[in-house]
Amino acid sequence: MHPSRLVSLCCAGVGVLFVSQTAVGSFQLDLEHGWRLFGGVALVVASLYAAVRYETEPIVTEYGPTTYLLVGVALAWIGTLAARLALGLS
């Protein structure tokens, strides 16, 4: 898999969890939840665009420290958001 596509899909996973964190539980459309929903949707759309355009506009071009850092941070963020969803924290 191209490293740019991997980074894009990891970021899309973070965005999906942001959206699901807003939708699950007591859905309130206040400022905090509205920004989280907006940020999640924007992250998903931008990540999917980057995943499709990875050949012409890559985020990273090779597996290296930058790629591993971006993927590691995204996976840690996914783990944290998934744990918060599982525990019912908002």
C-alpha cells in the first residue's frame, strides 16, 4: 500500500470516530459537539480526497520517519477515541 494512502486512511478513521463519538450518547448540538462533528466530517472528506489523489498529490512519498510518526499518532488517537466510546465517555 502506498504510504500516502495509509496515512489518509488512518486519518479517515480518526474522523469517523469523531463523528460517531458525537452521534453516540446524548446527542446535543451545542458548541463543543458541533465543532467535533464539523471537524470529523471535514477530516473524513479531506482524508478520502487524499486517499484518491495519492499519486498526484501525496502526503508522504515513502515509508520513513514522517510516515511512521503520522500513522503512529493516528493509531494512538484511534485507540483513545475507541476506548472513550467503549467506556461511554464523551
